[in-house]
Amino acid sequence: MKSCNYIKSIVFIIPGIFSLFLTTQAQDTLKKQTIDITSSFKPEIKEAAKINFVAEPPTPDSAKPTFSYNIPVTSLSLVYQPLAVSPLALRIDSAAAKWDATNFVKLGFGNYLTPFAQAGLSFNNSKNANLNILAHYTSSKGKTPKYQEYADAGVSAYGSLINAAKQELYGKVSLDNDKYYRYGYDHDAYQLDKSDLLQRFIGFDANVGFRNTLPTAFGLKYHPDVKLSFFTDNHSGREFNAVADLPLEKYINDELSLKLGVNADYTRYSSQNTPRDVNNTIFTIPVAVRFKNDMVNIHGGFIPSWDNSAFRLLPDLMTDFKLGGEGLIVQLGWLMHYDKGSYKRFTSINPYIAQPAQLLNTRINETYGGIKGTFLERFFYNAKVGLVQFFNMPLFVNDYGTPGVPLSGNRFSIRNEAKLNAFQMHGEVGVIQAEDFSLTGRFNWLLFNKQKTEAQAWGITPREFNATLRWQILNGLWLKSDLFFFEGAKYINRNGSVGTGRHPVDLSAGLEFKITRQFNLWVQANNVFNNKYQRWNQYDVYGFNILGGIVYNFSK
């Protein structure tokens, strides 16, 4: 009963609630709609934080940076040539490790009435263009023997330009004026006029070349180069030389490349001793294949050559094997090349020669083996032994004239040895510590065992040793020292007997120190032991000599 009553009450309540809802909706539709504002509201965007762009200075760091240098082996082992040492040569050096700027003037003076002047200018408009000019002058005048005088003056300019394609165009011109006096004679037995003893050499050289610093899209590298040279003396000697070199290298891949080139060398010479002009030419076409990777470097080829129309096929073989990385490299080679016979080259070896009557090219055949390497990033060495053959080797002998017409012997005539055989030992060793310290030594020994046309190798030093020290002792203080030793060469006396020169030890030393930002002081001493010796027979060198001066650096 209770459940039935409960259901009935729900039935009556629901219709009542529904009727009340309808009544309310009917009343709201008649009411007017209004908006009641209870408060004012203004929407705003939150202000963003601004970034402070004011740069703060970096924290000062007074610590000296430390740089690590990896110096590769840069020594070159070249076939022996007669030592171009003048008995009047005065080795002058600023002793500086390296100049950061190249705009400078260096002046000095020393005993033997030795003025010294040198100047260098550098013009760099951009990173891809530069021009450098260098000029120098020095002279000396000894007291004994008489007319022991020497002067050297010259100026050169070098410039280069690299375009956007990484191709470099370069050129160089130079002018040299050297003066010697042939003072090497018995001044009591011969009375010679000073003007007749003068040897003056004037040379003008021009060089232009073009190369690509990076291989082309086809893997080609080219480097054409042309040189012109004019040389004259004060005795109507004239010489013109032109050299054209056109090398080309094709890279097959990163390890293999092919080389092909053409080289033409022409010389025209005339003098009082030649009834007509002398022409001397060398034409070569080098062909080679090069294979290089981390363990081996092989250069194998041959060079067809024409020495004044005489054909010879020259070997061109060099191999380096790494047995212990950079620390131990085995080197083997069989090479043959020419040294051009020219009046200019002969005077650079011996400035007291008479005008040659002919020009013969020297062909050099070298077979060698050895080891080289670099270790601890500072030490390097290079040692090799081999056999060397010189064909048409120029030898220098005092000219004493004929029995009826004796001469003083102060001039040297050239005798060409048809074939000169020698056993060669060569060594180099050194240590380099960045730009602060370097000590290097070099030894060369030629053991002549057979000559074909001459009794001795006249004028050639069979043994020589030199050591060089460069040391920045303190900041702004540099030390330079050079030590020379060589075995005296064989020469012919007036009576026909064979003589041997002394075996001198020659030491030179110099200091340079900075006194201001732009001024340096320097001093140089040569032949410190005051040894009396002769590089060329009858020509005494200077004794102890010292000079010093100042360097003004006006770079920005």
C-alpha cells in the first residue's frame, strides 16, 4: 500500500513541476533584455622583457699563449758543386730570428773601410697582392795585400697577384753591380796598374711566371715560367740567357699523378777571346710518374735531353720509404741533370777568372742511398752515400802564361775535366725550436778516385763542414754564429808542382738587440780567429773584421 501511495505522489508532482516551468518560460519572453555593468575592464598585454645589447668588455688575460709547431724536414741534399766562396766575401747578418715587418733601413760601418747599407720596402694592397723591394750595398778595402778591394751593390723587386680563381701571376726584376780587383800576385815582382786589375760585373735579370695554386676541375696543375738575363763585364764580355719552362702535372687520384714538361735554355756569349759568338743550348722534356701515400713516395721517370744537339736519355728516379713514420725514411735515387755552362755562373764561383773561350755544360750523374727523418718535432737528420760522376767539370787553374810571355797568375783559366769520378758522403743534422732557437750542421766529403784528363781536381774543396746557430736569448736579443771548415783545394804552382791550400777554421758571430720599438742595434764579427788562408790560390782572405750599426723599422 505504501508503495502505491509513493507512486501516486510522484505522478502528481512531476506534472506540477512541468507546469511551473512552462509558466516561467512564458513570463521571461515578455521581459526586456538588459546588460548590467558592474565594473570597468581594460585588456592589456603584459610588457615583455627587453634584451640588453650593451657589450661587456672581455676579461683581461695576461697569460702568454703557447703555440705548437711541427717543423718538417726542409733540408735539401744537392749534388756537389764548386763552393762559391769569395776571399773578399763579408758575411753580414742582422742575427734576428725573423722580422714581422719588412719596411726597414739597416746601416753600419766597420774596419777595412766597410760601409754597409740595406733597405726593404713592402706594399700589400690586399691579401692577394704584394710588392717587395730590396736594395743593398757593401764594400771593403784591405791594407795588405795591395788592391784588396771589393764592392757589391744591387736592387730587386718582386710582386705577385692571386685572382679569384686561385691563380698566381708573379714577376721579379733585379740589377747587380759587383766590383773586384785581381790582387792575387807577387807585388814585388810585378808592377801592375790598378785600372788593369778591375773586374766589374753587371747583371740584369727578369722573371715572370703564372701558376694555379689549386688543381683544375680536370686535375691539372701548370706553372709556365720565363727568365731573361743580361750579363756584361768591363772587358767587352757580353752574355744573354733565356730560359722557358713549361711543366704540367695531371692528378689521377690523391696518390697518383703524371708529370710532363718542356724546358729550353739558350745562351749567347761573346768576348775578346772568341772570334765569333758562342751559342749554348740545353733542351729537355722531363716525363715522370709520381705515387705518394702515407708510407711511400716514388718519383720515376726519364728526361730526353739535347745538349747542343747531342742527345742523351737521363734517368730521373727517386724513392722514399717510411720505416718508422717520419722518424726513419729510407731514400734511394738515380739522377742525372745539367749545370749550365755560362760566363755568369762561372764568375759566381770564381770572380777572378779570365774570359772563357768556350762554354761547356756539366752533366752530373748521381746514384745514392741513405736515411733521413724528423723526431720529437724539433730534430731532423739526413745522411746519404753514393757515387757521383761529373762530365765536362770546370776546374780553375792560375794562368802563368807561357815561358816567353810570363803572367802574374792573378787570373784563372778554366780547364774542363772530361770525366771526374767521386765517392760522396753527405750529412745534415739540426734542431729547431720554433723561431727562438735553431742549430744546424752540414758535412760533405768527396773522395776523388779517378780523373780522365787532369791530374787533380783543381780548385774543388773535397771536404767541408759548416754549422749555424740562431738563438733568441732574451726578448729583443738575438745571437747568430757560423762556423766553417774546409779542406784546401789542389792548385798548380808556377814551377808546375802541385800545392794544397790550408784547412782553415773560420768563426763568425753577431748580436742584435732591440732598444726601442723601431730601433735595433747590431754588431757582427768575422774571422774571429784571425786565420790567414786562401780559398783561391794567391788570394788571401781578410783577417779579423768587425762592424756594427743600427736598424730602423718604420712599419706600422
